[in-house]
Amino acid sequence: MSLIETRGVWLTNTDSKVLKSQQRIAEAMNFVAETGFNVVFPVVWNKGVTLYPSQTMQQTFGVEIDPSFFGRDPLAEVIVEARRVGLKVIPWFEYGFASSYNLNGGMLLQTKPEWAARDRNGKLLKKNGFEWMNALDTQVQEFLLNLVLEVVKNYDVDGIQGDDRFPALPCEGGYDEGTMALYRQQFNQNPPQNPQDRQWLQWRADILTEFLARLYQEVKKVNPNLIVSISPNIYDWGFKEYLQDSVTWLNRGIVDMIHPQIYRRDFLSYKCIVNKLVNEQFTDATIPKLAPGILMKLGSYCITPEYLIKAIECNRKCGIRGEVFFFYEGLRENDYALAKLLRSSPYAQSASFPTLSDLSGSKVNSRRTASIWQKLLRFFRNLF
């Protein structure tokens, strides 16, 4: 029986030269496929610009593509080279509703100041260096939806991916006039000054959930076989801090694959979160959708070989069929040490990328089912 697993890696244009030329992209796709991966998540939206020629951006902001890629189409190049070696391609909208990083809103909010998210003091919403567009505003939502739709309509992709900024909004946001008026209309009072008031959190999170439901529906209209993948913050921290109600997303069936960012730098912390996810947040029906995000490299940090192997083993023991690594350059550190390790051990046998029916839970997870039967048998034996 052939192995079915999600084996993914993110491709960035930050701290990486992989997208600098088609030759580099071709070399990277060879390397990723040889290592045993079956899907890549190339960035297509960050720092307020696209990494493909965008009519939506051209019409709205007069900037067709990230200027450093002018005259090229990195997304098209990734697709050509990935297809050549049998890899799936799911473009990643990294910046989501963030407009800029330490640039006071950048070009997007200079052009469209009315799109700015506001904190309770009426200031531009900023959290951890990122400035934000108002994700609760219908015009802003329409803009992001149009970016997604032009990618799925114009490119031979296997799906699209949101993340910890898409759909998301820092909990400190929502104090713009439009959002406050909507809240007053519904509750006959102003929004609470406490941004983490439970009702206020849930009300705003529900707006983002409805946006995701619409995005899911629109993507499926273009092609029902496309995968909607999200890599959110871990629940419920992600709910309280960024209005990401990922448990509801799963329950409503508006996400096909989910990659919670379990970016912990020691294995025990990773294992603890995986156990909590599997036991408290996922069911037999939703566990096939889970392929955690694992931090491979960030700045000077690089995952140890021991941690890497243990994390994959932990996933499989819990019935999790796959993972996605942040990010590609980690595979090339120390003379490709981690890539060699993956190729020789956990990824030695090739694996097919799951189909939508694999992800839907229609194929029952045999290990979890067997374990349930064993528990039932033990229970009945103890009765008699």
C-alpha cells in the first residue's frame, strides 16, 4: 500500500535567494523532490507587494509586482520547475492582512488610509512590528479575496494558503468607526475597552470566520479540487491574540488542511502541544487535515537532527500524516545535514500527497480506530 503523507516546505524571499532566478528555483525543486518532499508553499504576497504580476495590485495601487522581480514571474517559474519533478504547489499569502513591518503602514496605507486598522486609542494598529489593514472591513476583505482568486484562476496551482495573518487581526484592533458602529447596532453599546473581553473577541473572530467561509466557497467555485490550507497560530492563543477561531474553521469544514505553527525550540514543548491538539481539538474526522508547522530555521537557530527525527516520530505515533517545515534554507545548512537525514530515514520511502478525500476523514484513520476498539474491549472485559 502506497504511503500518503504531507511533506511540505515553505519557500521565502526573506533570508533566502531561492526565488532570485529560475535557475536557482530549478535547482531547489530538484533538491526538495530528491529529499522526499511532495509539496512546496512559495510566498506570493508579502511586504505589501505580490511575487507574480497582479492586475488587482496594478489597478488598486499601481504596482504590478515586487520591483525586485520586475520582468519575471517567480510563481510561474516555481510551478514549471515543481511540476517537472512531481511536486504540488500551494501559494502562500504570507502577509495576509498586515500592510507593512515598521513602515507606518507602508505604501498600502499611504494610498488607502481608510483601510487602516485602529486600536482603542484610534492609532494605527501595530503588533510585534507589523502594521495592519482592517481585516473586518469589507473592502479590505474584497481586496485580499481578489488576490487569491486571480492566483487560482491564472495559475496551475493545487490550492492556496493563509497563515497567522490570514485570516487574522490582532485582538487590539476593531476600534475603527465602521466596526464600532456595527457592534453598537447589534449590542446597543460601545465595544469594551478591554480588547480581550470574551464577547468582543468572539464577535470579531466570527467576522473573520465568515470571510474564510466565503473565500473557501469562492476558491471551490473556480475548481472544487483546490485545497484551502491555513497555517494559523496555535489555538486558543491564536484566538485570544489574533482572532483565529481555528476550532470553528475545522468544525465548519472551511479549511482542507491546517498547519498550526508549533514553533517551539525544544522537543518536549513540541510534543506537549501535539498531544493537546490531538486529544482536545481534533477528531477522527479532522485529524487527516493536520500537518503541523515545524520550525527548522530562523535567524541563527537551526533544529537539531535529534529533535527533527523525534518530531516526525511523534506525529506518526499520534496518527498525524505529515508536517511542513519553516523554511527551505534549513535543509541546506551544515552541508545539507538535515536533508540527508530526512532522505535516509523518515522520508526514505516516497509518499503521495493526500487527495481531498484523504483529507476529509472519509478514509478512517485505522490506528485511532483500532485504539478505540481496544479500549472498548478492555471496558467490556472489566465489566464481566
